[in-house]
Amino acid sequence: MRSSLLLLVAILTLSSFVKAGKNNCPNKISRYEKCLNQGFASNLGCDHGADKVMRDRRKQKCAKLEAAAERCGYSCFPPPINGEWGDFSDWTDCSVECGGGTHTRFRACDNPAPQYGGSDCEGSAKEEKLCNTDPCPVNGDWGEFGAWSDCSAECGGGEQTRTKSCNNPAPQNGGADCEGEATETRPCNKDPCDPGCWDKADRAHRGSGYAGAQTKTKSGETCQKWTDQSPHRHGYYPSRYPGKGLGDHNYCRNPSNKYHDTWCYTTNPDKRWDFCDVDTCDCKDKDDDTGAAYRGTVAVTKSGKKCQAWGAQSPNEHARTPENYPESGLEDNYCRNPDGESGAWCYNDEGTNPRWELCDIPTCA
């Protein structure tokens, strides 16, 4: 009981002390301001009188009075000013032209700026928003060429092609197409074709037996493939004329058995078709066993010796002259049979041994 009474007395005494201290604030502040007038340098932001020589003891006393005045809430500092944001600036240009960028704008903590211990502005000084979000255009670029195609002709000059694609990358989002051509060509199989010859009997009957590789017309035009319909459309399909030698080629033919010459459509848009220059095969008729009727141009013997001209008497003198055998076709040095030998023959132009030899004349089909 006694201890509780002592605690109550202590609390009442302390409360009286605090109350007395607060009630004494005007006196303490007045005495502190006198220190200021006497030149005491304030730590509370207060102006002070002209600097005067102040004894240390007086300084110490004034410092205590300053602490007491501060406890009483005395201060010469202005009240704290919290910062506030100013207006945002204009948006910047977009950071990119395409593909998604940002506009940015800024503001400053200056309306007002924080002062005297006031708080800074809350939030961010920078603001962003998306712009130019459309994907960027991608210009096309060529990929690698593919393999060369087969030559368009087996001989006589054809063409190979190869192509490339605009896919490396392909144009996108309004990008430009690839520049230049997607197809490249080069010549091929330039060696001339062997035109062969047309069997004499077949030609005489306007047949379609010619199977040579002539690809040029008499006027020098190149033949169009029978399987092509450009530059000239036509009805001579290989399937429509089976067995007539038509196919995926441009060789001269006579599929309709109309002419004594072979022909073809041409690759010249201004000339639809033309005859071809094809020789008749140098052969003897099937029923001409001895070659007496042969009038071809073979001029070598079976062993390969060059024939002597019928009108010449060297190196071999003879009586088989054009004058003596006017109906036997003794022209130049071509093989003939004017006198009933087993086949066409000629004198040896390379010597006298042998004096003459038979010639190898094929029989027409």
C-alpha cells in the first residue's frame, strides 16, 4: 500500500514539472531571442545580431536556451513544402518506324519543388505508350537457282532453263518484289543434227518414212516441236497420227502423206510452216539387183578407193566413156554399171591395181 502511494506521488510530481516547463516557454523563448540579438549563431534558422565577442559561458547558456526553445516548438525555418508534379512535356517521336516502338513524355517535380524537408513527388517522371505497331516491310530476295532442265533439242541447238524463287526471304508486309528475272537460259547441244536421208521409194510415194533429225526448213527457220502449240496451234498430235514419226521433238516429217518434201511448223510467229531440205537416200531400188538403174552419188569402192571420173583416161585407160554409153548415167566419178556387171562399179582413181572395183550401194527400204 505504501509503495503504491509513493508511485502516485512521483507521477504527480513529474506532471507538475512538465506543465511548469511548458508554461515557462514564453520566458525561455524571450531569453533565447535576447541571445540572438547579442550575436548568438542560431541553429534554428533565425537571424541574429551583429557578431559580438561572447563568452563561452554565455554561449553555453544560450545553447541551452536554444534547446529549450526548440522543445517549445520555436523555429525560424519556414514550414515544409511537399513537391507536386508539373505538366507533362509533349510526346517524343516514335522510337522506330515500324515493328512496335514507344512515345515518351516527361514531367518534373517542380510545381512546387519539395523544400524545407517536404516530401518528393510520388509516381514516375516518365510515361510511355506504344506506337507504329504494324510489322515492318520485308523486301524479297532471290533463293538459289534450281537444276538446269533437259535440253530442248538433242542436236542442232537447243535451250536449257533453270529457275529461282523470290523466297529468301519472300516479300512481306508490302515489301518490294525481287528485281530481275526468275528464269535463266543457256544454249545446249549445239552440234548440228544429222538430217539423214529420205528413202527414195517412200519419197516417191509421198510416204512418212523419213526418220532423220533435220530441224531446219529450206528458208532457215527452226522447226517447232510437234508437241507444242505455240507459237502455232495445230492438229498434228502424235496420238492422232501414230506411226508417222511425230513425238516430243522438232524434226521434219510428212505425217499427212501430202508432199514429196518433209515439212514442219516453225518457231517464227510470222511463218506458220515451211518445207525442209532433206536429201533422198543414195540407194538402189529393191528390184534393181545389179544397180544398172542406180543414179546416186556414191563415189568410192567397197575397199574405200576413190573412183576415177568416167571421162578421164588416167590412171586407167578405158572405153566406158559417157560418149560410148550415153544412157548409163556416167556422170563425174559416181559408181555405175554400164556393162552388165554384178553391181555398180568404177575405175580406181588411186592406181592401176586393182584397175576397177565394185561399189557398196545400199538397197532402198
